[in-house]
Amino acid sequence: MILKYDVIVIGGGHAGCEAAAAAARMGAKTCLVTMDMNKLAQMSCNPAVGGIAKGQIVREIDALGGRMGLVTDATSIQFRMLNRGKGPAVWSPRAQCDREKFIWEWRAQLDRTDNLDIWQDEACELLVENGEAVGVETVWGVTLRAKAVVITAGTFLNGLMHVGKRKVPGGRCAEPAVLHFTESITRHGITAARMKTGTPVRIDRRSVHFEDMEEQPGETDYHGFSYMTAPRHLKQLPCWTTYTNKEVHDTLRAAIADSPLYNGQIQSTGPRYCPSIETKLMTFPDKDQHPLFLEPEGEDTNEMYLNGFSSSMPMEVQIEALKKIPAFRDIHVYRPGYAIEYDYFDPTQLKPSLESKLVGGLFFAGQVNGTTGYEEAGGQGLMAGVNAALYCGGSNPFVLKRDEAYIGVLIDDLTTKGVDEPYRMFTSRAEYRILLRQDNADARLTEKAYELGIATRERYDHWLKKKAEIERIVRYCDQTNVKPRDINDALERFGTTPMQFGTTIAGLVARPQLSIEQIASALPTLQAALQTDDARQAEIVEAAEILIKYKGYIERERLVADKMHRLEDIHIKGHFNYAELHEISTEGRQKLTRINPETLGQAARIPGVSPSDINVLLVLMKR
């Protein structure tokens, strides 16, 4: 056994798996410490990946050479592209996965990764010498030493589960909590607090009356998560929808005094955007119904997940309420929903690289930073793993800007603004949504990943070939003219205004009512130009069409982002003692002192720091 490493990763969830794989691909000798090797990347809650903004993050993880997209495509049992009725800036992929196959596909990915060991054990003590993290000790008395340590412990740190008045220590159902590791971290000046999340009841499909539900089929086109794989080879299964009703609500309200959320048993903050059913009743008392989504857990299991019914109510109350729904009148459950409280660490204590400001070589990623969601965890884990490897080699950290990736928005929000509730990514959090589309994550990130060493030459060449084809189609559309007589009959059939004068094909594609495929059906020369020997033809044509159709919006947003880069290029850390700058507001001095921003751009995004405070700093920097 080699007990000395470059990077040690604590925790085998979505953040830990991405962190360990990334660090190892960077060439760092890496050890992933997990309590159960058979539950790597366990989907503790919903067996699904992606969703609004979350799908973009998974595409970015894949473009950077991460593994979540590959694993999701290999284990998907239903795929949908959300927000198709809106512009492509907010199209978001989402997939139901086979929970067990997801774990084993991740295990296979890690087993095939060079420079990576897995050690099944529980970390109990962080080792720090001279202000630097140097390793961990485990409950089995093993000392693992390293140049960098990444903490990705999820909900396990002092985890406490709640069902009604019953409280059971645990990191998730049937798995023990980690009871002392938090204290070994906080004794070095790092502050911790508590958050809570929850998960719904699991239902036996054999007890469900599907005739009383609406079927929600998936999609079967070429879209997926990874840029490197053909999507979906498992059996594709439907989801099902139904609603709560007044009887359900009355049953739950009658027992609200027994809810840990409302009787004082749980004090910590839960996720606003994924509330429990009891929170929905209290927040929206005028609503007579709430939607529920029954989702399969796998190809070969009867277990199903009831999305929308997260709860910590007493077990008998949950079951009684569900039986008031026609589809669940004969319901049999595998286990009730429960809430879980856990420790997290204030992410404003981190640098943009996710390294601690207080302990050198110590990185944090995932729910321990106050986030919620597999995708947010995976994105942080990949970046923490990369930066831990760079730290070991004495290289500058890798930081993504807000106009480069949703991952950049996520980490900047965490380290600059902090959290007062579990953080969940939305497209509305990104000011450059037109630039950060799900279709162009490879264009934004693959070259960076290749230069870093986390993306393979195969992936890079794969992108270059696609890029050349996209540019060829865009160039053809920009340079090829169309006369009215060649297209007007087709335009009338398509329900759009005929042309009076000639224009380029790009001018036609820019019309919101027209697709490039419609135009190609009337122009054989365009149809021929769209053909390619690349198996990704549909993906390439879609990417070219988006670039043509949204050219003006993309260019305008790029100009705005470039202007903001001027502030990002002004590094201010170490230049000021903010407490002595009486030219700026008291709140501004306090917030700047606490966050100690790296750049003027980051300072401008700190809540409580006003534009006038930024102007003062800008003037002082010029002096």
C-alpha cells in the first residue's frame, strides 16, 4: 500500500468522483477515500441528472473532460430537452438514470483511471502542519499523507435524519454519519453551520394505478450529455404525472404539529427551490393541488421516486395522505420520505480556486459548500480536483469566468456572495446566458481542458472536426445569395413573408419563423451544403443555425462581457487595508474585509459593496 499521495479526496459522491478523476488525469497521484466503494456517486435523492441550468453544467463538465455526461448517457432510461419552447440560451437537457447502473458505470470509470487509488474507510481527522493540509487519519488508524486534500463529504458530516419525531444519525438512509471530522476542520479557524435537505417516499410500482395518471414519454433524438458518445442504449421508460388534492392537503395540515420543520425540531435552512410538501402547503395556502411526478429508478426494479412529495412528516401521515390520491389508493412504499440536517462550511472562506483562505492546500467541493444538486457538486468537484493537482505542481489555479461557464457563475456566487440557503443553479443567475448555451460548451471549454491536460487528444480532435464543419456551414450561409423567385413559394407555404429583394441564406435563417432545415428543403444547394460525413450532422447543423440566428445577440453580449473583463483584470488582493478606507461605506469596508476579493470585478459583485465604493477603489488603484 502506498500511503503517500499528491491529492487525497474525502468522499465518493458526485463531487468526490469528479475531483479524484480530474486530479488523477492531471498526473497527480490521487487517493479517493470513501465509506462504501459500492455506492460511488450514489444518487441520494432523485435518480436524474440535468434540468434547468443543471444540464448546462453537466455539458460543461463533459467538455472539460469530466465523467458525469459519459456516465449519464450510458445509464439513461429517459431523456428530455427542457425549455424547447424558449430560445436555445435556456434549452436544458435532463435524463432519468438507472440508479444502480449509474453507480457501477462510475466505478468502471474510476477503475480505468490511471494514478487513482480507492481506499474504503472513514476520515476522522484532518492533518494540518504549519498552516498547510498534509493528509488525514481514518477510523481504522490509517494515516494518508498528501500535498493537497479535497473535502467532498456531502450530507454526512454530523448528518441527522428526521421522520416525524424520530431522529436517526446518518449521512443518508441506512448509512452512518461522520461524527467528528467537522471538528477537526473548524479547529483551524474555518467556520461551519447547518443546512437541511430532504427526499421523498419510494413507491412500489406494482401498487400504482397508472390508468389514473398521465404518461410523460421521453425523447429519442440525437441530444445527450456527452460530446463523445451516442446517447442512450438502455430501455427507455416513461415518467408519470398526477396531482395532490384537497383531501391530501387536509390530512397533512391536520398533522403539521408533528412536522419537524414546524415544531422546532429542525432549525437549519432548507432549499427554497425544492421545498417539502408541507412547506408548499404553508407557503401557498390558496393552492388546491400541486403536481407530482412518478419516476422510474431503473430498468429492472419496481422502485419509483415520487418527485414533488419530499417530506419529513410522520411515516403514517405520509402514507395516509398519499392514499387520498386516486393513483395511489392501494399504495405500498419501500421507505418514507425524510429530512436530513448536515454541516457545511461558509464558501466565502474559499478562494475562486476552491482552496481554503485559512489552510493552504485544503479544497472544498459539493454540498459542504452550501450547494444542492449532483450537477453543482460535480462541477465544483472537477474544478477542485484540477486546482488541487495544479497546487501540488506549484502552478497557477484554473478559474472559469462568469462569461465562460455556468460553473464559473456557480463558484463565483459561492465565494463572493456566500449562501444563506442551499444554493441551486438557475439560468437567471447567469448574466451571459446567450454565451453559456448547452450546445456550445465544447466550443467554450474543450480547448482549455486540453491545454490543462484533463481532456484527451481524441476529445480535442473531435471538437476541432466539429468546429470546422460548423464554420463551413456558417460561411456558406453568409456568402450564398438567394433570389425571391427561388424561395418565395416556399416562404408562403411556411407562413412567413415573401422576399421583395435578394438576401443571403443567413438572412433567411435569421427569421424566427424559419428553421435551416425548412429552408434547405426548398434549396437543394443548401441541402447539399448541410451534408457531412460526420455522424454528428444534426448536432453540427443545429449549432450552425444557432450561431446564424442569434449572431447579433451573441455579439452584443460578448461586448458587454469584454467590458466587464477590464474590472476582472484589476487585481486588488493585498493592496488595501479596507478598515482604513473611510472613503467607502461602512458596510462596504466590512464586506470587503470579510471576502478579501481577488479582483475589482469580484468586489463589484459582493452584496453591500456599492458602485461608488468600486469607483473609490478604482481611483485608488490608479494612484
